[in-house]
Amino acid sequence: MIRDLHNDLISKKITSVELTERYFSVIEKKEQEIGAYLTITKELAMAQAKLVDEKIAKGEEIDLIEGIPSAIKDNICVDGVRMTAASKILDNYVAPYDATVIRKLKDCGAVFLGKTNLDEFAMGSSTENSAYQVTKNPVDTARVAGGSSGGSVAAVAAGEAVWSLGTDTGGSIRQPASFCGVVGLKPTYGRVSRSGAVAMASSLDQIGPIANSVEDCAIILSRIAGEDILDATSAKSGDKKFEDYLSGNIAGKTIGVPKEYVEGLDGEIKNVFEKSLEKFKSLGAKIETISLPHSGYALPTYYIIMTSEVSSNLAKFDGIKFGLRADDENDAEASGDELPKKLLETYLDTRKIGFGEEVKRRIMLGTYALSAGYYDAYYLKAQKVRALIRKDFEDAFKQVDFIYSPTAPEVAFKIGEKSKDPLKMYLSDIYTITANLAGVPAISFPIGTVEMEKKQLPIGGQLMGKWFDEEGMLNAAHTYEIN
Ligand code: GLN
């Protein structure tokens, strides 16, 4: 898709301004129903598109993604553009600089249509925790698009952007990609700089691309990857062009299917998954059953480590440095308190009014897990189990090239179906969180659909690769996709 549009631009079939306008007209038509965007950046997009057209007119060479319209999750800073992270606490916040990924994309001539909806601070699996709106699944608008990057994914699935950026702490790129029938990639931890993305859980967060094809994701990854002086955890990875590794051949590769992941599968998802295994076999891959013995501990481990890091990362939102400050009469009324007079009251009231329920729940859980007397029993223990989970992957990757499972244990659920039950919601991440805990790259791509209420609901398959083997993993998913 990106390549086709690029060819249309350089052969002057269409200008970038026309292409961008075309996407804005889709947005105009569909946004009311889908709710993918929180902020539209039309002026910025048109200015970016114009520059590209000038370059083309002068006969200059343009990059593959130059002039092609995209969307950015609203927890990634774009200089001068409002960034809410879907929280009331950042309602009036304007980003004062570009995230590293944004700077890199701007250098390539990308066009940004707007900022997309998410669960507040990326905490959730459905965008129902957004302080602003619920993003609908374009396949069936009675259902969630998934989350937390639901806006970025729905934008691509609804044709409101060619590609987008999301963030993935426990599955936030992959689970919505699975729900909406598009491709979503979480890179290896450290592959992409996190500088300028609002931190949720810093040891798990990664920025990654969402698009209509594996190749498009590879193209975007090549342009955002690399070491960054502003993120000490970013790794040197050269300037690999991941799209050049898509040979379309996986003969002889070994794909491991963890028995712990597929034991509980049933019904249609199981059928679709088994068919996809047959397809991998027909492409020359060997399928092996493997064990990731500590999988059963992944969810509790994630919810202790993630909430601990959340409680620390979100301490900075106190009414002084960023966004909302509860220091006037109206805010005091909203919080039901007397006028706040002291500094502590400003902190407390700001956080009381500014944060939503799920964010508060996680801050409290994390603060508890980190507190003296409980640290050893919870946080330290969780870190030890995390090491065991990582070891499971090290052992498995001695035996196989990739690990494969469904992305989620379910298809997109109905809006409201789980929003009252956080534990049920957490289970949506059962297959995705291990990649974040271990730090390996993972990709979700469409492998079939299940018919429900006359709608064909998409199912995603998830491939996980060895640390920094995005090229191998992308090639495996690409080979599946094109055959
Ligand atoms: N759904 C998961 C959670 O609620 C993952 C979120 C994410 O990856 N940002 O924590």
C-alpha cells in the first residue's frame, strides 16, 4: 500500500495534497461513527504535504513514506500539538517538542493527519478508559476496536489513515490490530526510542507501527528504529531497511506453538488458528509444540511490575508541572471540597479530578506493591518471576525460530461488555504480555474471521521472534500474508 501510493506520487498520478485531502474527506465522513481521533492536525498535514509536492515538482527524490498520510497515538509528543494521553489531567497540554520517532518521521517527510484516541495513559484494552470517547470497531461498530491503541488501529482499518503509530506495554498495538483486522508490530524492547512517548511502564513500553500490510510495518519500523541519546535503553541497530528482508520464503524455519497458550482455546478461534498452522506448514515451515512453563504467572507478574512503574511514572502529574491544576473555585467545587489552600491540597485535588478510575486503581496497586514491607513480597518477587519468563523464551529460542499463537483469546467484544469488570478486561492480554515481559518483538496479522451476528470478525495470529530478529519475524508474517 505505501509502495503503491509512493509510486502514484512520483509518477504524478496524484499529489500529496490531493492524497491528504482525500483522507480528510474520509475522516469527515466516518469520524462521527468511529471516533478514532482526538485532535485533527489539518494545518500541519497540509503544510507537510505541500512541501513534498514542491520537492516532487523540482524533480527531487522522495522517501517511501514521504507525503503519505498517517496518524499518531495521542501519547506521543508532536511539537506544538495538543497531547492529552486521553486524560483530563493533560486536557490543555501542548507538547513542547517532538518525540524522537516524530523527529525521524518528519525528517522522512511524513504527513500527520492527527492524534488518535487511547485508553487513559494507555491503560486498558478497549479505549473505554479514555476520558473523551470510545473508539468503535470499523468492522462492527457495536464492538470495541481494542486498546489501548484503539484509535490508531481503527483509523487504519477505517481508511482514515494509511498507517499509524501506537504504543505497546502489554499488547496495546497487537490486540486492537487483531480485533480490527490489520497488522500491528511491537518491536524488540530498545529497538525504538521511547523519548517523547508518555511513559506508562518504562521497562515494558515500546512504540510501533500499525498498517494494512506487514511490508508497510517493516517500512515504518526502518524509519523509527535506532539508538537515541535521549533514551538510555535504546539499542544500536544500524540503519537496517527491514523491508529488504522480506524474501517471501520461510522453508525450513521452525515455528513453536506453546502448549500453555493453546490448551484453553476452543470453538472458532481454535479452528482458524489450526488452519493457519496448516498454511505455515504448506509454506515449508516446521511446526513444533513447545512449552513456556511460566506462562501461568505472566498476568500477575505484569500487573505488579506495570502498576509499580505506573505509580512512579505518573507521580509527576501533580498540577504543578503539566496540564490541569485544581486551584480555582470551579475545580474545588467539582472535587466536592473546600477551596484548596495549600500545596498538598493542590496536588491531591488535581489528581482526584484529573485521573480516571482505572488510572487511580493502578497507581494505588503499584504504590502498595512498592511500599516498605511489601516490596519484597510483591515487586521483588515479580521481578524474579519475570526473569524466569525471559528464561522460558531463551530456552524456547534454542529450539525454534519463532513462537506462534493467536494474538488474543477472543474476537472484539461488545462495548460495555467488560468495562465494569477490570479482571475480565485484563485477561484480554493473556497472550501478548509475555513479549513485553521478555522484551522480544511480536507482530499480529490477520489469519481469518469468525462470523457473529452476520459480521465477519477478524482474528489475528501473533508471531514472536528472537530479540532483535524483527527481519526474520517480519518475513515469516509477510510470507504468510502474501500466500
Ligand atoms: N491492555 C493492557 C493494559 O491494560 C496493555 C496496555 C498497553 O499495552 N498499553 O495494561
